[in-house]
Amino acid sequence: MNTPSAALPVIVIGSGIAGLTTALALAPRKVLLITKAGLGQQTSSAWAQGGIAAAVGPDDSAELHLSDTLAAGDGLVDEEAARFILTRAADAIHWLERQGAQFDRTSDGEFSLGLEAAHCRRRIVHASGDASGASVVNALIRQVLDTPSITVIAGAQAQRLTVAEGRVVGVEIAAGGSTETLLGSAVVLATGGIGGLYEATTNPTGNFGQGIALAARAGAALADMEFVQFHPTALASPRTPLALISEAVRGEGAQLRNERGERFMADVPGAELAPRDVVARAISAEIARGGRVFLDARPTLGNRFAARFPSITALCQDAGIDPAREAIPVRPAVHYHMGGVATDLAGRTRVEGLWAVGEVAATGLHGANRLASNSLLEATVMGLAAAEDIARTPPHPAPAYLEPVEPRRVPPPDASLRALVSRSLGVLRHEAGLKQAINQLRPLALEQGSDAALVALTIAAFALERRETRGAHARTDFPQTSSQPTRQFLTLPEIIERTRAVENAPLSLTA
């Protein structure tokens, strides 16, 4: 414990775009990059199809991008955070290009820009057609492997953050059947989302909010946890996780129809390109009545489908579907979490020594409903911002002593937990279901120490507190929208206290 703090590395947990960006931007500072799988593997970033939203077109501007973001966020976007991130979009794209990312361009050398839901302009910068995430992640991985200041520790599970004298000083990891505590001058969480808590998700099933649990147990505040975005168009198939049919397909003119051939979104403002919460609820309603929903790209793309969307074509073919000749069966699935660890615009949490970037963080950019393709933009911009902030933060003395702790085991959610979360915290919610979920989740989270149950408990607690329908949070017992929306910020002790009152309360029969 006598190592000088200046000599300790920065610890980055996670190897999606946010983690890779942070690690690269810290060079030549020493970095330990910890990842559960191989670099970029089992990350939502690598699976992203659409691309990165950036106002780089001649008819576009950061103000127009901001206006669309505010509208999609349904009254809860932090405008300062949104302006900070969106005005740095062009710089982020150029930084990624300097790292080797190759974005699709037109014959005259301009960015080939896609259109996605709730955007008023074509502003989606994409790579390799519909393999944007994989293309960018692979470029960053090559840079990481060529950067001598970065040491990669693969196959390691972060078990808990190490806290000494009120600040985060390291992380306990499990790897190869043993546990080890790694000390760092700073710790950055870039652990991704929560899709693995649900039965139907487009995310890697191992992503169940582990970073949120780590931060909450270390004393960080959480924000916006109730807002879970369901992508309207996952490929309806037995595959786990579900394959994503990118919003860009609807941007190219594909239409949603039910099994009767009815275009049920036709009279909705924005039609198929309405905000994701609107489309997801409409599709859910069709399925709830016993119907089926299909995305039909035949009239607009036809035989051009495979050239524009090669990855989606392969996913469809794996399910026995030819999107050039058949309508694609779709259903909503968990895709993105707007909530997470509360941070400022440098990625700092409310616990000294701890930063969070990417989907695990809640900057306020997304509000109640993320605008399509703003996520990879946020991951890049905030990774750069966190690295800059860490670089200018004076190192603290290394802790002289650490309290010994019992090793922890962090199992993924089992089938019963995923069923409970899917039933109670899905597209439509109500008081009875939320209270039932809290009653079942509390002992799992607080007595058995399940991190998956803890994250689900926080979502349920936030959802019960928000007695309105807004964005991705829909309450059947409170269908109205409040005239005075506010974001919620809670720490773990506050969540425990609020759910204690629910535990033995009689359940309402309102549904």
C-alpha cells in the first residue's frame, strides 16, 4: 500500500465505445482496461447497427439536433448536458476517424447520412452499412492494442469497488477462479446497460446493470432509473438475445403492418418514425390483442435491402426470412437504459475517485426517451470528457490501509428474476405490479446480495415514485402526463428506505 498515487493506473471497467475511448484518450497515462470477455465482445456498442447522430450535414445544425433531442426526451432532457454533448458531435466523429474508424461516404466524399425516428434531418453517420458499432469498436480495439500505456485484463468480472477514506481507490475483480483487489488513481465505469434483466432484449444477456450496482453500493447517486427504452422492432424469433431490426430500415421507408395488412401507425404523428416509446406501445397493443406485427420493406427497398443492410439481411436469413421478398416479424425488446449513475459533464459521480461514461451513466442527455443514435455519440463525447477531467485532477495519496472484505460472487439474473422484471417493469406498468416486484426483489437484493435484483429494485422504486406516463415510462394507472416534470435522484439508502414502506403495504388492485 505504499505505491505513490501518481504511479497508480487509471482503471477503466468495460470495453465498449465509452471504455475504449476513455482509455485511448488518457494516453500516455497508464490504464488498466478490465473487460468480462475479450475486447469489445459482449458489448452493446459492437452490436449497434444505425450509427452515430451528428449534425454534420449542410442542412443541419447542433440547434436542430438539440430541438429533436428535447422533443424525444419528453420534458426531462437536461438542456445544458444536451448542448454540451451535441455541439461536440463533429469533433467526436473526427476523433474517431483519427483512431481509424471509416464512415460511409457518398461518391463526392461527403458523409452518407441516414435518417432515423424523430430526427428532422438525415444525420446518422454510419459505417459498413448497418454494422456501425462493430466497425468503430474494431478500429478502437486496434488502437488500444497498439497503445503501450494500456494494459488489458480480459475475462475479469468486477465484483465491488474498493472504498477508503470516502473515495473509490480501486476494484475487486474475479478472474481465473480467484479474486484480486486492484488499486487505481481513478476508476471509470463503462459497463453498459441492463438488458440482461429482461427476457426480451437486444443487448448482450450478461449486461444486467453491474456497474450501477457497483456504484450504488459505493455510495453514488442514481438517476432516471425508471426509463427503460424498448426498441419497437426486434426480430420476433426464438433467438436469445433478439436480433435488432434497426430504425434505419424505417428511415428508408419500411412500413409497420399487422397480420391483417393494416398500417396501424399511419395516422400517428411521425407514423413509423414517431419516437420509440410511441411506436413500442403501439406494437405492444397489437400483440396484446393477439395480433402480429411485421415490418415491410419490400415496396421501398426490395432487392436493394441486402446492399443497404447486409447485417440485418444475415440475421433475417438465419431466422428463415428473406426481407427482400417477405415482411419481417417484429416485437418490442429492451434496447437501452436512459437511467444510471448520476454524473456531471466531466463524467464525475458524486463519489470521489469514481467516473461513469456511456450507458451506465445518466448525464441527462436522453431525458425520458433516448433519441435514436444519440447513445454512441454520448459514449464518445463523455469518454473524451472524463479522460480530460481525470488528466487534470491531482492524484490523491494511495490508501495506507484497506479493510479486508469477503470475496463476492456476482451471478447473472436467473430465469425467475427475468420473468419477474419482464412482467412488472415492462412497456406498461401499474402500482400493483410494481409493489409486487419490490416485495420480491428486496430480500434478494438486500439479504442475498444479488446485484441483478438490486438493479431491478432500483428501477421498480423509481417507477413507483413516478406517478405519471412520460416517455419510456408508461403507467396504466396514471396515463396522464404531469405538468411539472422533474428528474429523480436517489442513493441506495434512500431507495432502501422508500421500498421498506412498500414491503408490507397492501397492494392496490388498480391496473
